[in-house]
Amino acid sequence: MRELVETVAAGLAAGERVTPEQAARLWREAPDEELRRLAARARARFHAPGACTYLIMRIINYTNVCVAQCDYCAFYRLPGQAGGYVLSREQVFAKIDALLALGGDLAGFNGGFNPHLPLDYYCELFAAIRARYGERLEFYALTIAEFLYLADHGKLTLAQAAERLRAAGVRWITGGGAEILTEAFRLRHSKFKYSVAAYLDAQRAVLAAGMKTTATMVIGFDETIEERIEHLERTRAFQDETGGLSSFLCWTYKPYGTAWGGAELGSAEYLRHLALCRIYLDNIPRLRASVLTQNEAALDGLLWGADDFDLPIEDEVTQSAGATINLDFDALLARARALGFAPRYRRVASAPAGAPAAV
Ligand code: SF4
């Protein structure tokens, strides 16, 4: 094991990449402290010690109606099922207003594959948000998975759908819906979640249309370490190809109320995984820790390779499955400081905080 750690450490210093085999061995053999130290070295290639950023954001779950039937999801309702909803525009605006009042500037839209919502619904909603809030707010419009469904359902090419959204004022479509990027995982857990190839093609179309995207990952289902590393390998290769991934965010599966169930993954394994991500992903400087699913423990992730975190005020998808929201931002930031970091707000919207409304 010592030889492996020294080989990887020397490789990091020389700018060499960790191989999938080395990553699997590190995962299985490296003690926590050795893995954490390697991640700290890899982090130092991009960030000064003690430097980290955060943002205040909310996910707006505009509809929970979905046909995908992922067995790890406690959020969705089938079309026609009791409890299904679509938010009105006024409800969306009220959520954004509340976010701005708390000092946040980023909303992420995430809903289901709702067959009753045409592409026009999204374009009109996003154009209205851009008109109302201007540069005071930025928003991640949809995930790659929803974007794929919209194009598919609307019988448009990915390029056509991307162009329609871009013309409506969309600048970001996040890499949500990746979960674990292996075909076997997707077949095991969803009746209708697009293939890995389709997912990556959609991400290419988003970038080709001039929008931005991110990479995500969710762990803690039944995936093997080989599947996790395959996900990291695909992500690293995609970044080599496009350079278009602005960040990498990994969170943990919440099992409560889901059809698949299972046990919740604890913070010790999450932190080890964050370290592995930082060591493996040598071409994505921004590695984000998930306060949403790991609460305060996510901030320890700053010691395990992460450099950025969200302070979320809502996400019904994970909350439906057991995630809890902590609005005591001061306490969360104090924890980061106690760990030796100086968190700096990373504003995503262009206008300064408190700028007057556009209309
Ligand atoms: S995870 Fe997303 S795509 Fe899957 S069932 Fe839930 S809402 Fe639908």
C-alpha cells in the first residue's frame, strides 16, 4: 500500500494521471489519512490552502409528474396520480423572491419527465424569469436528463431543442440525471432514463449551442467501485474532449420512501469518495461538496479535496427521500472557518447583490 501511495503522490507532483486500476486500489487499500493527504495535494494544484467558495441557492421543483419511474426516487407521481403538481408562474416567482431575500442568486430547475409540458412551457417560463429578474438571478434551467426528454418528447433534435432554450434566455443546463454513468446501472434502476451515450450527446449539444454545463454524480445505491470509477473516467474523458464542465458535484442517495430502499451512505465513505474524485479528476478545478445530502459533514469535504459548496434552501427531490435543510448559514460557515477555511461567496448572477429589479 505504501508503495502505491508514494507512486500516486509522485505522479500527482509530476502531473501524471491516476489510472482506473490505481484508483480501485487506493479505494480498497489506502487508509483515510493517506487518501485525504493525496486529495489535499491534488486540490493544491488549483486552490490555495484555506481558499473555498460557496453560494446560496434553491432548487425549484416545478413539477413532480414523471414517467421515468426511477426506483431510487421518492419524489415523482405518475401522470394522473394523486399528488402530482405543476407550479404556477406566480409560485415560481415567489420562490425566487424568497431566495433573493436570503441573499442567494442561483435557482436550479429540476422536475420530472412530464408528458403534459411542451417545450413552449419551458421557453416561456425561462424567458419570463429572465425578463423579470434580469442579471440579479442566474438559473440552471433543467438537467441534462430533462433536456433529453424535452427534445425526445417534442420530436426535436438535441441541437434544435438547445437552440430554442438558448433563445429563451437559458445559459446553463446542469449535468443532473447522471447518477452513475454506466449502462448497467441505468438498466437496473430506471424504466426510462437515457443511455450514457445519449446523456453525453445531450451535454455536447448544450455546449455546442453556447450554453454551459456541469458534471454530477450520485453514490450510495448498489454501484460497485468499478462503476464509480467508470463514471469518473467518462467524466474526465468528456472534459478532455470538450473542456465544458464548469464543476463536479457529487451527492449521496437518500433511501427513505423510495421503492428501492437500501441504507443511507455515511459521511466517512462520502469523504473518501470526494478524495478519490479530486485525485482522479485532474481537469476539473471546481469540486463541490453536498451540504444538501451530507449537512455539516459536507464541510469536512474541504479537507478531502472539495473547494466549493452550496447552501441550499430547498430541493424537494432529495427532501422527499430524507434530506434535511439547514438554514443556519452562519453556523455552516462557522464550521468551514473552524476547519481553517475562509469561505468567499461565489456569485453566479452578473448584477451585484441587492441590485434593483429589471422591471
Ligand atoms: S429521479 Fe427524476 S427522472 Fe427519475 S423518477 Fe424521479 S423525477 Fe423522474
